[in-house]
Amino acid sequence: MGAMEDKVALALLMGLSNALTRLLPVRLLSGRELSPLVKTWLKYVPVPVLCAMLAGDLLVKDGQLQLAASNLYLWAAIPSFLVAYKTRSLFATVVVGVVSLAALRAF
């Protein structure tokens, strides 16, 4: 196989794995009643997953921990977290985060 075929195969496999991880749980769990323990546990799953995703983006750059005042992502996260806490709106949080980062980069 050539380089192009390898890339196409990789893209197809990545798409398949993405679809399977989203569709299999829905397919396997649809129509089933979950136990109260499982329901309670699932309520808290998004919080640690989101924290793990955000921590890497906010605190690590080029494989190094970035806690310096020059880390614009940390500064933009502050108003974003406040808006998220106050409004519980994903849209408002994203808008504030994008605008904050754009303003910080402009200055």
C-alpha cells in the first residue's frame, strides 16, 4: 500500500472507531432499565471527563506544564468558568472563552 492508501485506511478506521464508541452503548443499553446505582454514577461521569480534557488543554503545551502568567488559555478560562458557573449555558461559556482568548491575543 502507498502512503495515500494508508492515510485513507487510517481515516476510515478512525471514523469507524469513533462511530462504534458512540453507537454501541446506545444500541446495547436502549430499552433497558438501569439500576439506581448506575444512574447515580453516570451523573458524575461528565465532570471528571471534562476536567481531564480541559486540564491538558489549559495546563500543558509542547509536553511541558505551563503555569506561567503568559499562558493565555489560563487567563481566558477564568471568565469562562465564571460564566459557566453563573449561567450553566454551554453556548455562553464558549462565546466568553473565544472572545476572551481573542482579546488576550490582540493585546
